[in-house]
Amino acid sequence: MALTKATYMLFKGRLVRDKTMKVVRKSIRRSHKVIYLFADGIAARTQPPPVLPEGPAHKLAANYYYDRDGRREVKPATVLAGPNLAFTLGSGQQSGETAISSEKKPPTPGSIWHWD
């Protein structure tokens, strides 16, 4: 049987692959297991369609985008505590101070250490 160029390349590629597999087997020090022997651990090729609950986009009437747009739900931040707000206790009574008298200033740097 005469070797054609295609069969020679296939044969040559197989030799290279077998040599690399021998190196891989020696490096991992165990034999390679064919994954198709353990078909129970493999996911099926055809998956059942997902069962999702219907949401607001499934309505036939009054299904406007501005009703479902999450960006419209964003509101400015509400101030919970500040220098002009009075704190209330858990029972609804106001604390002794009606407002915070001292404002917190940003930290100022101290002396600089020159290492040169």
C-alpha cells in the first residue's frame, strides 16, 4: 500500500499525539479516563425548556415600558442624619440635643517625613 500525502500526515500526527500522550501520562502519573464511560455525570445534550413564571411583560394590555423600567425607580438619597436634623429615640421622644452642634471637618495632614 502506497502512502499518500494525506495518510502520511495523519500517520505522522498520530505519532506525535501518541508521544505527547505518553509524556502527559508520565507527568500526571495516572491513566487518562475516557469521559464517555461515565455518561451519568455528563449533562444531556437536549435540555428541557425552562419553566419560568410570567412577569409584568406577559400582559396583553397596559404593558408600557415606563411601567417596567427599573431606572425610573431610582430616587435621590434621603438624609437620615445631619447637622440640622433632630434625633428621636425609639419611643418617639426627642433626645436632649435637638441638633448636632459640631460639624465634622475633614482630616488635615500632619508633618511630612522626608526620607531623602
